[in-house]
Amino acid sequence: MANQDSYPLTRGTQQLIRVNLLQNLWRDTNGYLIHPVVGTANKSLKIADVATASGLWLCEFEKEASATHLLYGFDISPDSFIAAEQLPKNVQLKTVDASKPPPAELQGQFDVVHVRLLQSVIMNDDPEWVISHCMQLLRPGGYLQWEEFDPMAAALHKHDVKAQNLEKLVEILQSRVPTSWIGNLPKHMEKQGMQVAAVERKSELAFHHTIMTYLLCLVFEEYANVYLDPHGLPGSGHAMRGLVQNGFGEALKGSYIAHLFQTVVARKPEIK
């Protein structure tokens, strides 16, 4: 979510299917949309979803939220937004660039800010620009909930085959860009003055192992098409698609890549 929209994957049908399926897998793994430490019993909460993509997370939360909650989704691109006429009445989607300070009318307005899966746009191992943006959205005492996969914890499980293609995809996943910030996210939040309230790291459910592996293959295929073909070394996109195709075959035979789902919740200090 950089100013020039540096998102390295697609914003078309393939991306929407992938992101919306991940919403269901994430909820199955965590067992909640907003961590219980936050508490959502207040009847007048304002909740923001940064990098909202389609806005599905808000629509799912709306089903269990009070009708008086006000739910806002922000993204640098409106291309994936659910059509306004299809949204619940208390959900609004707006174009906002998280690499800049929020518009004045949004600053200090929200009780909860939710963020998920920004690792593809976090450069130089530094997530603090996102934390700063979210803190500006929050009211004093409000909560930031940030969810990410930790690539460094991805683990290949082989099933009666060498699975050398999936093994190579894990190597690429763990070396493409620095991601130590994910494991250190609580420290980054504390550095900006937030109070960490909860940290959870969970593996996906066993019956999701294979579908998560398919989704990872899909991400690498998108990366080959969108980034490697126009910007990579000659033939690098073709080589990546070969790895993906062969890795998919290994997954069909029972091998899989286990993922670690991380959730960090931190609170903006009250004004004393």
C-alpha cells in the first residue's frame, strides 16, 4: 500500500477468490474476527479495516455486531470493493492511502483498527509506517489488531515424495524480502508507545493444510505473471510457473506447507 500502489499481485478475479477464501480460513483458525481481549459489547463502536480489499471482513463481522456499530474499510485501490448497493447499511468502503497520514476527518475516530496481510508491501523490514497510520486512526484507548502469516515459520511436510518443488517455493518464500518484522511486531508496536494486549501464533487446522498449499502456489503464480514477467530476469516468470505446476502436483500426492497464523493486538494509551 505504498503511494504508487506497489502491490505485486493481481487485483482481478483470481485475487478476489484467493483473498475471500483466506478470510474463511483465517476465521476457522482463530475462531474469531476480533480478538476477545478487545471486547465489542459497546453499542456504538467505530471499527476500521485497513487494506480491506473487497471489504468482506467487515461484512462478516457485521453479521455478529450490533446494528449501531459503524464499520469502515480503507484501501489504496477501490478495484476490489464490494459494490456499495450490496454492502450492509453500516459498512462503508473508502479509498485511503496508508502510506500517508489519514485524512483529518478520520483521525482519532476509531475504537478498533484491523489490519491483515500487508507483508507484500512492507519493505526494509519496517512496519512502523503502518502502525503510525493506524494509531492516527485510533481514539485513545483504542485497539489495533494486526494479522500476518509468518513465512519464517512455514514448514514443508513431505508425503512419500521428495517434494523438491515445494521445498524450493518455501526457500523463495523465506528469502524474497526480509520478514523478521512479523515475529518482532509486538516490539515495533511497543516502540511506538502501544501496549501489547495479546499475541497468538497458530498453525492452520489440519484439514486446511492442502488448501493453504494450493493458495500459496496461486500467490507464486500471480507473482510470476504480474512481477517476474515484466520486471524479473528473462525466463524467471516461466521458471516460477514451472515450480508452481510441479509443486501443485506434489501437493496432490499429499505433501503440504504448514503456515503459522499470527495475531497481535495492542492498545493506544489513554490520555492522562
